Amino acid sequence: MDRELDKETITKAYARWAPVYDFVFGAVFEHGRRAAIAAAERVGGRILEVGVGTGISLPDYAAANRLVGVDLSEPMLRRAQARVAEFGLSNVEGLVVMDAERLAFPSDSFDVVVAQYVVTTVPNPEATLDEFARVLKPGGEIVLVSRVGAEAGLRRAFEHWFSPMAHRLGWRTEFPWERFASWAERPHGVRLIERRAMPPLGHFSLVRFAKAEVGVVRPERFEARGGR
């Protein structure tokens, strides 16, 4: 059974990660980061990046997009603020300490919600996804890059063994695809449109959800590439 995280553990963990996060994870997560940005920019407009961290993604968005970043970790956000200043990113509207499970924005505020390597680092992933759907405008997209836990085999055994250590580091390893699929079936007007495996080794996936436009019924166009 998945062991749940708590906010105190997460906050402490990412305060420790802040000084070295870009060095440790920057190159490892680059492919997923660029895929998420490309997906978000196909919609464009006002983009919320949840778990913006050190702001490593921010300079890679086109200047035409308006960006808002939130994160639970103040030390990570201080680095993001320094990056915005360094690159003169005038399209960044704000960087705010905020709980992903309780976003302080009105409903229907953003054209895209991006969350990279975030869903498996929050105490209640489903409540977090609910908030993403709430603040997303009709016709917009949720763009995730997320760990998807193995369902069997050696990787599944390793994830189970490593889970206690992962929690101390600030994330969970055991997160089956079924949790995303079950959430997508809820009656919140959001449907799954893409799942695509990401490097390294397909442990992560780009996952996209679309929010229905008011009064519009669209045909299904779910794409699954290299999922399981």
C-alpha cells in the first residue's frame, strides 16, 4: 500500500534540495521539461506552473505566454525569483508560495496548468488534480510530467523497497496508472487525451487532460505511446 506524504516532510525535503536541485535533476528531467513546455505552448495564453521550483523551465517558454508559478517551498521560489531577474522575464506575472491542494485562484483562471514531477510529491494527488481542473478554463489543458509506478516485475519490487527512502527525499515511488485513470473518470469535465513515456527509461510519462468547452462535445482523441 502506498505510504502517504505530509506537507512538513515535503517542505523540509525541498528546502534541502533547493541549493542543488538544478545540478542533480536539471539534465535528467530536461526531456520531460521540454515536452511539457511544447505541449503547453500548443495551447498558449496564461499558464500556471504548479511546483515551479527553482524556475528552471521559465526561460524556455515563449515571451508571448503569461506565466504564474507557485510552489510550497520558499527556498525553491527564491531561486526562481533570482532566475526571473537574471533573465529579465517580464512575462512572469508572479511567483507565490502556495499549496497545490488549495490554489488561491478563481475558477477558470488559466489556459494551461503545467505540473512537472509534482503529482507524486503532494500528500493528496487527487485533490491536487481537482484543483488543477478547477482553475483551468474550459477548452484548456492540464499538462503533467509524472512518475508512473510499475505494475509488476523488478521495477515494481524496487519501487516498493525504495519507498521509505523516497518519502524522506520528498516523493513517492509507488503511484500506479490506475490512480490517474480513476481520477479522469470523475464527473469534472476533464478527459485524458495523451499519455507518452518519457526518459529516463520510461519511468515518467507526459500526461495531458483537456477540459471541455462549455456546450461543446468533442470526439475522443486519446493518444497512448509507450505507456506501460
